[in-house]
Amino acid sequence: MHELPGWSDVPGAYGRALDALLTAARTGVPDPRGVEFGARLTEILAEAEAQLAT
């Protein structure tokens, strides 16, 4: 499980995302919240949005 960044701190969240990307590039170890995590999160959000319309 990962804690999502607070939505009230968008610049901070962006900075943390950049830090994670740079760390992954420097160490060669991908962040577990990589593209697969983002894709799945997007799917979940789309499903939730579709349910709101019904």
C-alpha cells in the first residue's frame, strides 16, 4: 500500500514524483508506484466515474 499525496499540496506532490523518478534512474530500481500502478489507478478511477453516472 502507498499513501497518496495530499491534493492540497500539488507542487509538493509533483516534486516527490520527480524525486522518485530521479532515484529510480540513479539506482536502476523502479519505484513500485510506476506505470503499472498509474495505469491501474486510472482504470479504478474510470470505473468509479462510470458508476457515478448510473
